[in-house]
Amino acid sequence: MEKGFQHCMSRTLNLILVVILQQEGSDPCVEAVCISPSGYGLKAFFVVPPDSKKHSIAFEAVEKYLKTHFDVNIDKSGKDISRGCFITYDPKIIVKAAVPLDIESWKPDKNQKPLAPTKNSTEPFSTDKYKEMLAFISDQDRYDRWVQIGHALKAELGDAGYPLWADWSAKSEKWNEVDEAENRKTWESFTPDQIRVGTIIFLAKKGGWTESFFDTDKLDLRVITSSVPILERGILPDELEQYLSLTAQQFGVNYSAAVACFIGNAAFALGGNKWIKIEDDRIDRAILWNALIGKSGDGKTPLMMEAGGKYLNDLHNQWDIEYQNARGDEGDCTEELHLKRLLSNSLTLEMLTELHTKNPLGIGIYSDELLMCIEGMDQFSKSKSAVIAKILSLWTGIRLDNPTMKSDRRISNPYVCLMGGIQPALLDKLLNEQNQESGLAPRFLLSYVEENQEITTKEERDRLGREKQILGGTSVISNALQMLVDNREGAHTVCYDPKAGMLMGEFEDSLKRKRKRGSEAESAAYPKLVTYCHRLALLLHYLREPDPESVVISLSTVQSTIKLVQFYEQCMKRAYGKLELNDHELKCQKVYERVKALGEASGQKIRDGVKKSFKDSSEVTSTINELVESSVFIELQQQGKTVYRISSGGTF
């Protein structure tokens, strides 16, 4: 039991039973997993608030969580708190520390309509498609496989699945050894509540089936209408989160953007002398590369400044004065003077090497336009591939070799953090195939800067400013960063608390498993997310603990780190998902975002905002009508004019 949460193991409390299809391990929010009484499925246990009045909310939150992360549907009978539940004997039950599920964040929108079929949906089912897949599954003689296929077909098709099962089973000689009545009796005995279509897809693919189960002609409405991922609270100290929330409201943008900016600045301040021991000889540092995705004018650069950049610039001004004063006393000094730096806004690789050599604790680079910053590093270089290789070595933090004719310049442990903005229209240039193949694209932590629909008025901004002053004003940010800077020079290595390390290891393994199920682009990003698990844990440890070098990384810090990595994972999936949209879906997305920005709009206003992306106005009109038919938009009549608005179920 910890901080008001308890282990919910009774049917009168908050026992949430779920079925996880094709998952080869645990999820960080799952506390225990055991074999179901039937022997064909799993029971998974979540930690939720111990309040029977919130049981329905908790169930729906778990349902949404699993649908979002794993695209599985769970047994709805678990919503009945008075329903009995059989618990199996399983000597290999998995019990571990888990991240309590934030049911308020995962609570579904009651006004949202049922999801329309998309190419990521298994509705409606096609009998022909099942026949096609069954043709690739050949082990009918195995009793357990025979039963599995029967369970899955009955679960998805009901009694209409029996002929398919019978035809498939007839390929085995054993089928004809038993009369029809016995086979039908076996079918009737199936209680399919756990094995579903995922089993058939999995077995068919093992047998060589390479087609798609889904209807790829439909619009991918989930990606087209996807919202910017929401970052849960409880990552940073409460005072910092309050300040960043007020700052985000002042700028009229999402809270997660302010947190991402602060985390980037904190990595600049921490420096390269702080290490985390992961396991055995595996160590790392908090090298972060942050890409803030936002349109021009969304306030990315001012937000970076407000979330710690201004403090770091002021610190540089102070160091400039100290340097000038020291030069005035140079006659009394036998050591060569160097200008202290931990931050720069753009550098060539030559300049970076020179600057880092004089500032071995590390350099942070920030830029309004991240792509220009990266492209600027290979300025004057004749070999772009050689420069890219050196840039990639900066992320690993192992060694940078950049010799000249006169000097064998080598930085043994480079510490270079990046943070910059990138416009959505240019995102494909960062995440293009070339950068994916080189490994540059997956090295970035992606997050979004999105303007709120409602404009923050002058009166509201003033009120928010007064609230920030009550909290302590800019000192809230500067004090947090000052602690990192003051402790920057001392070398130190921190370790995980044993339970914390076990939880982080399990989460790391879950990311590795997700890699196998992701797209080609996502599969390259997941290993980098694994690395970021430990880098972010190190940074959060120094931000959360009053005396970080006297304690190990705690379980609560790891739980917060997992929430943060899951947020970055969702941002990554959103960004790569949009890259996979076809031309027509991209046009639908532009129309959707135009209406989202305006709240509601006439056809003419929509056409005026997107006409550069369409061949003519009739194509825009056709796209609007398609989104109406898909229940994304609703059509209203106002004063004799037709206007369009996103429906309450228009985000899929």
C-alpha cells in the first residue's frame, strides 16, 4: 500500500480484469498477471483508487488505456462491481511494483460517439478474410490449437463461425474419426471471452500470411483527428508544475510544451559530470535532444526562454563580466583564461569542438529552427556523411574525434544537448527516410506546441502573472536550475533503488516488445526511448530530490519517469503516424485542423485557409462532405448559412 493506493484483490473493491491479446510481457501499469481459470488467457490487475463509488470510472479508464496502448477490447462484465470473479491457481504468477493508473486522465469523454471503422479497426469482420487466414494455419492435429481457433472464431462470428472451424478442422484425419454431433458438442462448449481474432492473425502470419486484415481504403481518422498527447501531472515538484502550468496558460499553449522546454533547459544546466548506473558496467548521462513541433507564431522560442532559457542567458552575462574582470587581473594569473559557456544558439561542428574543449562539462544548443541548426553543423564540410557520423556520436556521448592538421582534437566524453523548434510542415524533413536510416531522426524526443482555441486576454494574462508572483515568480525556475549549475562540476554516479531498478527494467523490456509490433520508423525510435528512460530518470532525480547525491533513484521517481516516457512515446507515434498518411488523408487533416482552429467555419472560410493544398474549391467541398459523412464534422444552419463544426465524437 502506498500513498492512498491499495492492492485491489477483492470483488468488492477495484479488481479490474483484462485480457491482453498477443502481449509477451507486462505493462508498467499492470501490477500482477496470472493465467485465467480456462488456461487460455490472462488476468491482469491494475492499481486504482480504493473507492467503490469510482469503480465504473476506473473500469472505463482501464478500458481506454488498453484500447489506446494495445488496441484490445476487454470483458465488460468486469464493470459490475458485485460480479463474482474466479481466481486461478498459478504458481508462476507475476507480481511487481506498478505505476498507479491516473483514472482522471484516462476517463473517456461521455459525449464521444462510438469509433467509426478505420484502417486500424477490425470492424466489420469478413468471412472471406478468415478463410484466407485459416489457409495459412496448418496444425489442426494439435488439440490446443484446434480449441484456440474454435474459441477465436466463436468469439468473433458466433455460430456463423462453425462452418469455418469445421472446414479448417476437416484437414485433419482426426476430424472424421468423431461424428458430427460430438464435434458440434465441442463447439457448443466453447465460452469465448478471452481468445479473439488476434490469435488467428498471429498464427496466420507465422504461417506466411502477409496480407492486411484491415480495410485500407478507409480514412485513418484516428491519425487525422488525433489530439496532441496530454502529459500527466506528478512528474516534477509541485511548485514547478504550477509555475509551468500558469506560464503555458499565459502563452495560450498546452502545458506539456512548457514542461518539455523546462526539461530541455534543465539538461543544459545539469552537465556531463552526472552519471546513472543502469546495470553492471552500463552507465549513461542526461543527454537530451528535444524537438518542439509547432507552427510559426506559436511561441516556441519565448516559451523556451520563459521556462529557463532567460535564466541561462543571464548566467552567461554574469560569466562574461567575471571573464572580463579576470582578464583585467591577468598579470597575476598564470593559468590561461577561458570564457565559461554551457549554452549556444547555433554552432558549426568546428566551433562546437573548440567550445566544448574549453568547457568540458558540456554544451547545450538551442535554436528557433532545429533543421537549420543541424544543417549548419556541416557548414564548410566537404563530406556530409562524415559530419552526420560525428553528430550522431554526440548523442551517444562516448567520444568525439575532430582533428585538424595542427591538433589531435578529441573529446572523450562529449555532453551536447539540443533543443529547438520545427514547423509541422517541415517535420517530414527531419523524419525522412534518409534521417531514419542514418539514425538521426529517432534520436529526438518529440513534443508538440499547440495553441489553445480560446485566446488568453490581457486581463487573464495579468491575473496569471499575479499568481506566478505569489508562487515566487521567476525564482521558481531559476532556483531549480541554479541548484543544478552549482553542483555541475562535481562528478557523481547515482544508482537505482532495487525495486525502482526492477520496475524500470520491466518497462524497458515492454518498450523493446513494442518495437517488434511498430512500423519500420517506430521500430528505430523505440531503442532510443529505452535509452531516454535512464537519461530522464537521472535528470528527474536531480530535480526532485533536495540532496540527490546522498540518495538512490527512488521508486516514485521511476514511476514519474515512466509517465514522461509514455508521453514522448505517444508524441512519437503521432508524428510518425502523420508521416504515413496518404495525400488524400493529408488534405483531410488540413481541413480538420482549419475547422479546429476556427471553432466553426463556413465552407468559404475553410476553402480560403487550405486552397493552396487543393487543386480547386470543388475538391475542398468534397473533402468537407466526406468528413461530415464520417461523423467528424457536423453541419449546422445559422442565419441561412451552412457552417461546420467538429462533432462531439469527432476525435477518434
